[in-house]
Amino acid sequence: MTLKEEYQASLKSSDTEEWFDLHFHRPLGFLWAKLFAKLGVSPNAITVASIFMGVIGGVLLYFGQPELAWLNWIGMLLITWADTFDSADGQLARLTQQYSRMGRILDGVSGDFWFAAISFALVFRELDFGDGMLGTYFSSHQWQIWVLAILSGISHALQAAMADYYRQFHLFFLKGQQGSELDSSAKLSEQYHQMEWGRNFWSKLPLFFYRGYTANQERMTPNMQRLRAALGEKYGEDGVPSQEFREYFRQLSLPLMKYTNILTFNTRIIACFIAVLINVPWLYFAFEVVVLNILLIYMVGRHEGICKKALAQVK
């Protein structure tokens, strides 16, 4: 296999990859993956390293003093570096076939750690150094910036969960069950209840949270769940439909992939960096709560309509 073919094999799919990722994060992630493969480093170890880098980078966004602006630049560099590691762990897993549910869970929560650190840093930065738009207002109404940050965090978690879910559903039609990480809360619950806490504590604990995470995704997508059930009934347990139907759904779903990309990392971190550079931290929270939630509502509505249309074809 040539280097170019290896690189292509390390990607999820051209359908779901964002332009900036394809031209920046994925090439760098591939180089890291090749290096770590030679060193015998596991994908999960790379994910853990990315968590530490992203959290440290997030903390460094706190410093709002002009003379310490260089710390912000280091923080932004570390967060960007962490994201190349976040690419590398998945690419290494695909290249070496080191798949695990723990790896998927770790990969999913790594960004949550980064953005939790970023959110705390921006709240305290706004309170301690904010002097621009509404800066003095928040310093005298501190509870309001905390409410805005909490709403931002809840919004972020929901946006990222739904974007990931739609990507995995698209990959299911593109590559089948083996090419996606689409899970079912019913199957996860069955596995969960088969485990004993005493013997499987470190496996059962993350499964407890992941089961709830998957159940929330399913509650948000009733038409998708009806479609999955109909496909399972018609095509068996995995519910993998005919190639003709898979291509039909892929063409319906493909235009929405650009919205799932906006709701993941790059767009929101650019908004965060801009808010830091102009020293108006609260703008980042407002962007997540207002702009990205409007996009989320639109995306969910569109996708539910697609699933309803596809369901009619199954029946």
C-alpha cells in the first residue's frame, strides 16, 4: 500500500470530512499516527495526551492582560496541537484496526474536557479583565455570565452529540455497520446489565454514561429510530439495506454533512479564538447559544424529514 493509499485508508470518508480537516488536521494527524505506530503507542494513549494538552491550552486563554497575551497564543497552539492528536488517534485506530468502545468514549469526551477548561477560563477572564462590550456589566452581574456559560455548555454537548450521530448514520449507509460507530441504547443496556460492577467496574462505568448519551440521541430523532426499526425488520439485525437504498439515502443525507461539520470543532474554536483575541469572551458563549442552536434546530428538522421520506420507501 502506498503512502497516499494509507492516508486515504486512515480517513472516515470524503463525505464526512471537513475541508479544513482534510487540508490541515488529517495530514498532520496521519504523520503523528505513522510515528506512534512505529513507537507502539496506542490510540487511547494519544487521546489521553490530547486531553491534557487541550485542558492546559484552555486554561491559558484566561490571561487577559496585554503583557501576557503570549500565553493566549501558546494556549491556542496547544488546543490546535491537541486536535491534531484527536485526528491521529482515530487514524491510527483505522490503520491498525485497534477499535474499541472505550476508545470511542474517550475520543468523544476528550473535546468535552477541552471546552470545559476553555469555558471556565473565559468566564473568569470576562469577570477579571473584561472591559469591552458588556465587560463592566458582567463584572457587576456575575451570575449572568455563569448562566450564559452553562447554557453554552449544554448547547455544545447537544450540538456535538447530534452532529456525531448524523455522521455515524451517514457512514452506516455509506459503509455498512462495520464502517460506522452507530450504536443502539437497547443493545448497550443489554451489555450493561450483563456486567457485574465488582468484576467490570472500569468497563461498566463508561458504558453507563455512554448508554445515556446514546439514549438521548435516540430521543431527539424519532423518525430516524422508526427508519432504523423498519430496516432491521426488513434486512435483519444489522439493518443494512440494499445498495440501491443506501445510495438513495446517502444522496439525501450528504447535503447535511456540511452542517454537522460546522457543529463540531473548527467553527466553534475559531469563534473562541476570535473572542479571545478581541477580548470579548462572552461572545463565544453567545455564538454557541444563539447561532449554533439555530443551526442545530434546522439540521434536526431537515434530517427528520429525510428519515420520514426514506421510511416511506422502506414500507
